[in-house]
Amino acid sequence: MPGVCLPGTEVTDLEIGFRVLRTVALGPVVVNERDDVLPGAGGQPRVIRVHAGLFFVEDGKILEWTDYVLR
């Protein structure tokens, strides 16, 4: 499916990044379990949080995106 990151995908830039752990799709609904990497306050090591992203997709474009913190 265009525009959806598959498990093992890593995207990073100078400030943030994410690592996709699992992806499940059922019709227009896609769920990614992922680690988000964010810079810490005051130059501390980056904070990694496990998230689930819930996406509603139509014609290869995300119509709605909601994130949930898993742990």
C-alpha cells in the first residue's frame, strides 16, 4: 500500500525518528506499532516510546491518524 511504512522501516532526521515494529492492515484501517525517537531535554539522550498509530487510508492517503502510547 503506498505511503505506509513496513516493519523494519526506520526514518530519521536531525531531530526525530521512528522505527516500525509491526504493521497490520484490514481494509482502510492500518495499525503500526513503532518506537518514536525524540530528543531529550537539555541535550539528554533521546527518549524512545512505544506507540501504536491507527490510520484510516483512502486512495493511498492518510485521512485520519491517531497515536496511542503502549508503554
